[in-house]
Amino acid sequence: MGRRDSRRSLKMRRRKSQVKLKARIAKKVAAAKAAKKPAPAPTKKK
């Protein structure tokens, strides 16, 4: 990696992959929740 290399830096790559991973996990969790209970009296938060 040269000084003026326009490729994504290690830091950015790490951040991007972390974000993608979190999104994937969140999606999985949401899917699991939806599959587990078909909303028996949805509890309102707030």
C-alpha cells in the first residue's frame, strides 16, 4: 500500500465489515423474533 494508494484503508475496511456484520446479526435477530412469536399482544415500549 503506497502513500497515495486510493484503496480503502485497513481502518475503513475494518469499520465497514463491522457494520455489515452488525447489520447481518440484527437482521437475523429480527427474523428470529418474528418467527418465534406471531405478536401475542405486542408490548409497547416507551
